[in-house]
Amino acid sequence: MTTVDDHKPAGFEDNDQHPVGHGRMLRKEDPRFVRGRGNYVDDVQLPGMLHLAILRAPVAHARLVSIDTTAAEAHPKVKAVVTGATLEGLKLAWMPTLSNDVQAVLVTDKVRFQGQEVAFVVAEDRYSARDALELIEVEYDILDPVVDVRRALEEGAPVIRDDIEGKTDNHCFDWETGDAAATEAVFATADVVVEQDLVYPRVHPAPMETCGAVADFDPVEGRLTLWSTTQAPHAHRTLYAIVAGLPEHKIRVISPDLGGGFGNKVPIYPGYVCAVVGSIVTGKPVKWMEDRSENLVSTGFARDYVMRGEIAATRDGRILGIRTHVLADHGAFNGTAAPVKYPAGFFGVFTGSYDLEAAYCHMTAVYTNKAPGGVAYACSFRITEAVYLVERIVDCLAAELAMDPVELRLKNFIKPEQFPYTTKTGWVYDSGNYEPTMREAMRLAGYEQLRREQAEKRARGELMGIGVSFFTEAVGAGPRKHMDILGLGMADSCELRVHPTGKAVVRLSVQSQGQGHETTFAQIVGEELGIPPADVDVVHGDTDNTPFGLGTYGSRSTPVSGAAAALVARKVRDKARIVASGMLEVSADDLIWDKGSFHVAGDPSAAVTIQDIAMRAHGAGDLPEGYEGALEAQITYNPPNLTYPHGAYICVVDVDPGTAQVKVRRFVAVDDCGTRINPMIIEGQVHGGLTDGVGMALMEIIAFDEDGNCLGGSLMDYLLPTAMEVPDWETGFTVTPSPHHPIGAKGVGESATVGSPPAIVNAVVDALAPFGVRHADMPLTPSRVWDAMRGQARPPI
Amino acid sequence: MQVSMTVNGEEVTREIEGRLLLVHFLRDVLGLTGTHWGCDTSNCGTCVVWVDEKPVKSCTMLAAMAGGHEVRTVEGLAQNGELDPVQRGFMECHGLQCGFCTPGMMMTARALLNENPDPSPDEIREAISGQICRCTGYATIVRSVRWAAAYEADRAEAPAATTTGGAP
């Protein structure tokens, strides 16, 4: 089986004819998508289905004085109008967030961010529901908003969360990691200390499909079926049981095809709960699909970290320590979706890929009058912010020392023989071999040649920049003794059945949002069982038909559920060995596995295939003593550690000196995600993340004006990259398997989103070096680059 | 009001509200859910269909305006059960992931190839520049369209040759 990344020239091969296992294979899900036969939530049509629309607050901070729904209720097509007061009566006005905070489903006391849910209408069609929203009259008593994160803790700042008993400020939490005293000692004696303020602005994952749900409550059976845009159907079902008081076995959550997720579809949003309530009160199925503005202003944002980075080193470029203080804007409710013991996600890996003597981080998180959320947009639980911090500050150090940024990194990498490596903040990196990955990126980019080209261009006054980043990711949450979400351990289960004819069905607890699970997991099982992936059906996204698990985010599907799939297939193989021993009348120990069949040691002609075995296991003939029949198994996989992929990225930009427009001319990405199951799918994951990186580095920001109005509420204001802004990606790979994953695989879904922004910013700063620029914050729009060129670089917030 | 149009070769007549958008007419009235809706501002292009063989954003056109015209959607891209080379190219070159933007991208790509059978990568990027994909990073979409162009060029040179695989 080849694992090359080349894409084939014209010609048409059916890759499903590959006998078994890993390698490039066309996706099993694509035939329905290219025919327009995907099945997304908004495609669900049920008899008698009604439509729900949500009235949202026009202001950021206001006391609710009154709501008059009389006119809306009189609309001939309206079936129900529900306000916060209605929900209070049902004890559903507030719901828990994934971070043990609470969030209002509908406003009862006070609006806390612009776009917050105030009331909803259920009507016969989409348009009438919207019409009726216009008929609801709301009176607000407008309050001063808290918009500037730096002023949220000032004396006298308006208190946003007065719903929390005794709350007198906007403090959300403090968190620290590392050793403050040891780090101070290293900094006190270092030759060189460099400091830099960095802002990672608020951005939004903006999947092409917005969030939505169809709720169908059967009052006779007391049974709720909920089609919803969720990356974690099982976790959602449990939370609905807790929130709504419905028995868990009477709730079925179906997550059909998802039009992208990127973390946006991890939380439970008020709209989902409204759809459920709407169905209960009307007795009909109810559909809610938010529009794009609702998606951008109210659902899970990402980032919003204001960071100070400090790095200490020797004069000859040995990095000794990193220290950072972070001010985190969590919005109006702490809706962060991260393991509960990790309020800052996995930001603790901010020491990056370097062997340091000491590190320390202190973080303060605050409430502001902005939408809640905080962990989304393919960020690997805040590793995006951590990698940006370390890779920018290392470049700042390189500039200070007048060292080549690649040379500085090579000098400080953790060495291969140091793995497993425990960082100064307590993370145990499972495996890594960084230098070959860095050198492969340099080879593909032609690094030395690029530097020569840059020198020539600089001499002519042209602005060319070369940016490097090197990241270590931590994915596959996680070991259940450390990691849970609202008490649910982050393990995943997998069930595999081999049918009598040797075809199989594998049922997963994770849910694809476009990652190609139907293909990758069929390949994992195919490789282990020796049957073609085409013979393996993958079932996911339906809590009635899949075993329990925590879902897909944080690049955890392959590290956790992929391990479960491999191990359940091995368990089935072990059972097949027992059946085969009966068929061949030898001891099970005398059988040799030959990828798809067992043969007797020393006699290859005495063999039975897995298909023969499957038929015997279900057949009428005798089975070995104690074997009850069938060929199936289920397991739950509790990962012993995270997996730690890494990668080296090199970006080449040209900056127009007349317009300050940045053009990403080339981007070389070399990723190491351990064992590669389907190189085509891996490459696709990397390409998508690199494009996210261009968006964040150059275009995207969810900003607010001083009144708390969201300035990024449409795709005309929140700019996403099109085909014109991105280059033809150049990818490569190295392979350092994970020592603890059953097939050595690590995650890759978020690597490029994590790794690319610092490479792009480093490239732009490098291009602007002739102007004396040492740093400029994202997004590097023409006007912001123009200011930087004139010595007036300013933070975006 | 009553509206009549041809959709994927079939004449349809329906009673509709005058304000009904073409995208909702196709999806909610005709059940052709391959055409998607992704923004309010005609930026995303997941709703692209053809009206008289030209790509249009069906979220910014009233169904009534399509009256008397020929509309084609992704469901009408395959002919006689055989996938269009553009559809095959997207599968071959991993030009899709979540599949949400894919129908609109393919409709634009097919229209481009009808006008320009051998587009350069830059011409392909320009053609799809009014549409957004959050998954693929566009490079594989460009390859997919190039694949379809090369496939059609091969087929034009050797019309008797049979394909080596067939539609999956």
C-alpha cells in the first residue's frame, strides 16, 4: 500500500478495489454529496413541521422592562410565542454551560450581549415566523456595557453577572501553570530577555452550514427525537436529560451530515432548547435554523486572548524560559467547551517544541458584554493561542539576537532521545523528531534560495517576507482520570459486527463534520480485519444506534475513536481465531494471521478466510467449546495520554509597498501526525487549516464598537478567505508514530489552524523589517499593515 | 401568485408567495435540497444554481423572477444516470469535505468549462471567487476542475474509448 501524497493525473481508478487497509482511497461519503443527496439538518422535512425564529437583543447590556407579544400571537400563522417568563415557569430559563457556568436560554432579567435570545415564535412557515418577530414589542432599560477587556475589572465597572449571588465584579477565573519562582530566577540571570504584547483577536469558525435543529416530541411516548447540528451527539443527549428533565432513554439525538463544524457545533445553544420547548408546547415537529448573522453574533466564538509574552535566553541563543500573562475575554457567560480541569484549555503547552529550564503562565479571565464561547475554530482547546504566543516570541528573540529564526529553533528543539518528554508545565509529549521535519520544510521551500531572493529584493526596495513556525500539538482528549466534560469522562466506544457473509458494520461515538470518518474508519477496520474498506459500513451521529462517547472536536477522533476502532477489530479477530481453530481442527496458537485469513503454521494451504469464519460463526455447525456464536465486539477506549503531532511551516509573503496589501505567495506545510491512514484526507485537513490561518492572520476579526455592537455580524463584515487569497498549498510529511496509540496515529484535524497563523504573521513582520517593525497584531489588513509601516502599529482591540 | 419554470428539464407550476426566494422554492417547495443556503448577503455561494445556463445565487433571486426560465440544480448535473466529469473530478481530487459548498462549486465549475474547456488554475480561482469553502482550502477544488477538463479533453480526442472505472 502506498502512502504517497501525489494526486493522480487524469484517469479514473476505483480505489475501493484496494484489497485492504491504509492508503489513499476515495471517500465513501462523496457519491451522495456530489449528487446533492447529503442530508443536513435543514433538509429534514417532517409532516406538519413548524418553523421557529428567535428575537434577539439589539443592545449589549440592558435591563428587560417589558415584553408585549399580543400582536405576534394574533398573527394568523403563529402557533406559539415564548418568552423568558414562560421558560421560568417551566424551569428552563437558564441552562448549564460546558464550563459549569449557566447561560440564559431566553432573557428573564437582563440582556448581556447583543444578539442574545429574548423570545421565540413558532409559525407555519419560515417567513411568517420572521414576520411575527417584528410584532413583538420589547422595552429595554439600557445599561453601560463592558466592552474593553482591559477595563472589565476596573473599580466601578458595570457588573454583568448580577445573576450570580454576591457577584460584585466581572472576574471569571484565575489560572496558573508552571513555576513562578524558578522562572523568575531564570529571567533574573539571563543574558537576554525579550518582551512582546500580543493580541489574538476574537474570531469565529463560521461553518458554511449555520447551527439548527429539528425537534420532534411525541407526547404519547414521552419521546424526543432531535436532529441537530452537533459534533457531540451523546454528550448533548445527556445534557438535555439533565436540563429538560427528560429521561435519557427517551431522547434520541441525530446529527446527520454536518456542513462543517470547527468547534462551532460543540456547545448546546439556546436555539436547540427553544426548538425542544417549541415542539413540546405545540405538539408538532419544530425546525430552527439560524441565519448567518445569528451564527456570527451569538454562537461560539474563538480566541480573544490579550497576551504578554516574555522569553529569556543566553546571548548565543539557548532559550532558558518563557513567561506569559494572559487576559482572557470569555464574554457574558463562561461557555468554554474544554475539559473541566482545564479552564484555559490546553494553553499550558505554550512552551512549544523547545527544551527549557523554566516556564510560567498566569491567566485572568473576565466577563464582558459579548457572546459566550471561547473554544472553537479548530483550536485544539487553546493550543492555537499557545503556539501563536511561543512562535511569535521566539521570532522576536531571533530578531533581538540577529539570528536566523530556523537556526534558533533548531538549536532549542527537544531532542528525539528526550521523548517521552515532560514539559515545565507538566505535559508529557509522547514522541517527536523535530529536526527532520524542519529540514524537510526547508528543503521543500528552498529556504536558502528564498533568503537570497529576499536579500536581492530588499536591495531593490521590494517587501518580501519569509515566516517560519514550528508547532507541537496535544490532541486526543483524553485520559478520563484527568479529563471530563461536566463529569463525562472523555473516552469513546466502538462496536463492530461482522455479518454472516463477511461484510461489517462499525458504530462510532464520534461525528464527522466533513473529515471523512466513513472512509477513514472503514480503512482502520479493513486493515485490522483484512477485509476491503468498501465492505465496512460506518454508522455515526445517532445516539440510538451508536455506543456512548464524547464526540468530535480537539482532533480527537483518530487518537481516541480510531484507537477504539482498531482495538475492537483486533478483539473480533481474536474471536475469529477461536472459530478458525475449530474449523481447521488445530490449536488457536498454531494459527498464523495473514491479513484476511488464518492458516495453520507450516501449512499455508490449510486456511480459512475471515468471510468463511463469519459464516461459520453464525451457522448451524459446531463451534469450539464455550463460543456462543456471532462475530462481534464492543470496547471503550480510555486513552493513556494525548498524542502530540508536530509540524514545520514556512510562509512566503509579498507586501505591496504602495497599498500594504499582503499576498501569501507560497506556503509549505510539513506535518507529522504519526501513522497516516488516508494521505488524501490528511492533506485535505491540512489545506483547510492553512486557509483558516490565512483568514485569521490577514482578514478575520469579530470586533465591537464602544456600545457593544458587533461589527462582524455578516459575511460582508467578517471576511473569510476565497480562492483568490490563498496559494496552491505545498505539503509534505514525516512519520513519528505515537508509541501508545494502537496503530501509531495522532490527530491532524487542527494542526494547520494551530500552526499557520504565526508563520504568516512572522512572514509579514519579516517583510516589514526594513521599517523597523518587530511586531504587528492580527488581522494584518492593508490599513493595519500600512500603519505598521509608518511606525504606528496598534492592537486591534 | 402562480409561477411556472423548468427545473432540471421538468416543467413545474406552483402557487407561491411573491416574496419567496428561489433557494427556498427549490428546497422547501420542490424538495431539491442539494442547493444550500449559507448567508444572508450573497457572499457564500452555497446556493448557486443555473438560470438559463448561467450561475446565479438563488438566495438573491425571487422564485417569481425565475418564471418562464430554465433552472438547473446539482440534482440535474448528472445526465442519464452518468455523473458529470465535474462530479467525478471532485471525488477523484478530494474537492469536497463537508459537502455543503460543493453543489454550488460544481455548478459554477460546469458553467466555466462550458465557456472555457481548458481553464488555468487562476481562471478557476477567479470563477469560484464568489463562493466560500471552509474545508478544502480551494487547491483541491482547482485540481478537481482541472481533472474534469483533462478528462473531457481525453474523451474528445478518443470518443470511442471507454472509461476505465465508471461512476462509483
